[in-house]
Amino acid sequence: MTLTVSTLVAANLHLGHARQSWNQNMLPYIYGERQGIHIINLEHTIVMLRRAINVTREVALRGGNILFVGTRPAIHRVTVEAARHADAYFATSWVGGTITNKERVLRRSVGYDPDKVMQTLMPPEETASESGKSSSSRHGLKAQASAAASGEEDAATGRRKESRAPKNPQPYVHTPDLLIILDYANNAWAVREANQANIPVIAICDTDCNPRRVQYPIPANDDSVTGVELIARALSMASREGSMMRAERLAEKAKEDAAAVATHYE
């Protein structure tokens, strides 16, 4: 995809918000003002967009999980299509705690129940006797860890007992390695959670947003569906390129390993 100033202007990415609602931290990215509306400097937009593309490609190359977030109804389709083309994940609605308290927030969608994990880790006799004490969960975890590590040896027969394992194993909830926010104004809480979890964020920042909370801001008009689609398509293509490069490298490495094994046995 060729990115030029003319392409960005055609997508209306240069139009900001009114002067009354601007954020002072966006001053370095503002070219000027026209009829009370700030104009974004697209020279900065191209530079920041290319940097975001390189970051997305590198994360996909390393096998990271990429999450596209777009909660405004007008860009739901753009968010889903970009994630599918990039072979990534998407979220069209954000619930507080999705990252910082993921196990409990996502318990309904993935079937994860932290309380059930604590119950299955504890031995039955301890669950019955220590159900009302706060220290029982810690004791159950220690018993589970020691039993899983070495097992217990039966004194009468000398046989090793099977290690205790949860009867209902819980699924592992993954954490994204990169967050791509397509409407920053509606997902400030998601950016805050990503910052707490040390997850890098790529976000489209309009003139009323604070780019200091974003590691890779893209100054552009986030109200233009055409412009958001252009940026999302560029990032999704970069993610797909990174995934393809990773697949090629893994295939080459597998061939080299097979050739080394064949040479060893000759």
C-alpha cells in the first residue's frame, strides 16, 4: 500500500476538532487552524503511521497476539475485517478490567472460574474442615504444588500416588502483545489498562486526545470512517506480512533441522 499526503487528504484524515475541544499535548501534530477547526499535519501522520506499521509487522513476526479495538458502531465492520485479514483478534465492546482483571471479566465467555480453581486445588478433607478459614486456600495451593512436583509415596506399598490435578482444568486467558485502538476517545480506559499491564498501544489520536498515554500515536481524524479504514487496512496488511514471514522462517528452520538430522545419520 502506497501512503502519500494526497491519499490521506482524500480520506479526510487532516481534519481535527474545534479549537475549544483540543488537547494541548496534540500541539506538535497540528499544522494550523481554519474556520475554528484544527488541521492536522499529515507529514507527521505519515511518519507515525509508518512507524506503527513496522511495529505491527515486528510483533506479528515474533508470534505476538494483536488485538484490534473499535467500539464505535460505525467502525465495527472495519474493526472485524481488519482483524480477520490480519489473522488477529478484535473487540467491538470493552468492559473495564478486560486486561487487569481478565480472569473474572471473561469468565462467562471462556468459562474461566477462579473460585472453582481454588476449590479443585484443595484436597477434599481440607475443603471440608477449612472452608471457613482464609488460610485454607494457601494451604491447598502448597499441597497441590508439592503433590504435582514429586507426588506422595504410599508407606504400605511404596507406590507413588498420582499427582492431584484439577478435575475441571480452566482455560488459559491470553494477554495481547499489542493493542490497536481505532477510536481512542471511546477507549481511554482500555489504553489505561494496557499501560498498567505494560502492553504497547497503537492508537488514532485526534486533536481532542492525549497522545502521551499512547506509545505509538497516529495523529489523524478518527471521525472519518474512510480514514479509519485506511489506517486499519495498512496495519492489518503489516500484521499479515509479519505472520507470513514468520511462517517462512519456521519452514526454513524445519528444513535445516531435517537436513542436519539426515547428515548426522549418514
